Amino acid sequence: MYGLARPFLFAFDAERAHGLGLAALEAAYRSGLNPLLATVPKPLPTKAFGLTFQNPLGLAAGMDKNGAHIDALMALGFGFVEIGTTTPRAQPGNPKPRMFRLPEHEAVINRLGFNNEGVDALVRNVERAQRSRALLGINIGKNKDTPNESAESDYLFCLERVYPLADYITVNISSPNTAGLRELQEEQALRRLVGNLREAQEKLGAQHGKRVPMLVKIAPDLSESDIDAAGRVLGDLQVDGVIAGNTTISREGVEGARFANEVGGLSGAPLMGKSTVVLRMLRTRLPEAIPLVGVGGILHGADAATKQAAGATLMQVYTGLVYRGPALVGECVEALRRRKEAPSRGTLPPE
């Protein structure tokens, strides 16, 4: 069905199509028509962060910023769905237009800027959700007008609000669309912020009687020395996991395309190589006990298998859904299943 719907959606600007797509998905879920959109893959249990995922493929943050479509998204067969990024206060994000498709490259550029209704609205939506099919991650950030020296208070506020409801929490310090946010990835700032959040995480665990894993999401644009530093800090602080990575400010591979010069983060197929290199480098710099989530450029099942071979325990998609639709979920899970069952690790048997 998505093949029929895609030309209609692509007739609208990217952000309008995003909203229409989510509304259609919600309507299909509520009317029981979800099986027409995708075949839910058979379980492929995967353990990470002390959790067991029904399969290792998840939805990346950004698709459902406010957690308004959790059940409909979970019904597509994901092993986990990550919502957000959420911030303490509602904010409109950057001026429109702020999303641009590059269809010849299967890519998207966005400069949304953490547009969301605020963490309290997200919490209300999560409390209403049934959450029967997959685990839930909640991605937290800071408000645009909060200076970096006060960013910790924003992250702590969100951490405390979502902690009782999340299966895991992601600290987003890597979006290129909030001015200065990526400065929090610098070694000393990273150590201070994540160290204080780790202390709060342990206190909240004692308070609520459960320990919720906390992940850190980093950018694919870090230099090798930055990756060395991030590996040191995140390893020393024993974070539960790392997501590699976010969108890129690079335009390598899309030069000359319409919208290529728009400001914002590039996602989709051109990000596959760059994000996988960072993933592989992180795997050599972090203790094996810290799982990695590979995201960026997964448009086919083989891409998910490549991320896994590079060191990812879990994988996430987002832009791939824009171009491939819900069928991508089952395709990726089956590719990962074939890789697991292959006689030699890393070798995919013939189709």
C-alpha cells in the first residue's frame, strides 16, 4: 500500500507529508487495517542494556516527537520505538520550511529544531499508550533558549519526568539544529553533563525501584580525536549504551542536488558510509559491555546487516521509512535473521 501512497505524500512538502503519513498510520491502526501496511516479522530476541527486545530493529527519534502515535508505530513490527526529542517546555522549532526531500539520493535535510509540545504533553501521551508490542525509548534534549551552561538542568528535568515511563532514555547532544548543542560533546562538557546525569539516574533507580538504562546519542561528524575522547568519557562513566549517530552537516554525496545547500542535518542513504565508520571506530574504543545502536542510512535489509557487522547490537531507521515504507521493517529483521543463521558470521546467504 505504501507504494500507492508515496506519490500522493511526495506531492506535499516534506513536513506536511510527515504529518499526513502519521495521521494515515494512526487511522489504519485504529481501524484494524495495519496488516495491510506491513507484515510483522517473527521475533528475533536481542538483549542489550539489560533489556530483551523482540527484534533488534527500532524506530529512531524524530518521527514521533510527542509520543502521540506510539501504538500505531509499534504495530509495524519494530522491536523498539524511540520518541522525542522532548524538552522541558514546548517550543515551535525553527521557521518553516525546514524539511526538504532529495529523492534522487533517498535523503532528507531537516532543521526542525526540537519542535515539540514539551515533556509534560509527551508524558500524558505515554501514559495513554497501550505499549503492547515493543519497548519504548524516550529521547531528551534542552530548550533552544537555555544556554549551554544551564543545559544540565533541562536534561535533569526531562530525565526525572520520563524516568518512570521509559524502557530506556536517550540523551541527545548531537542535533545540528539547536545552536551550540554539539558543543556539549566536547570532552570536559561531556564528562560533566553525562557524569551528573549518571548520578541522577542511579538516584532515580533507587527511588523508583527500577534501573532505566541511559544512552547517549552522538554526531557522525566527530573527528577521530573527538571519537577517542567520547570513548574515554562514556567508557569511564559506564553509560548503558551509545547511539551512533545523528544527522550530518556534511553534503558529501549530494552536491549539486536541489536543496543540498539548505541548512540542517542530512539523513538517508548518503549518511550510511559516514555513520558506519563512526560506529566501527566507537566499537574499538568502548568496552564490549557498552552496546551500540547503529543508525544512519539504512534503506535496505543489507544496510542493517552492515551496521551489525560494524559493531551495532541494535539498529534504528527513520528516513528509510520515508522512501521504503513499513515493508522496510520486516526486510531488515529478516536480513538480520539470515546473518545470525549464516554459517560464518558476517556472511549473508543467497536470497
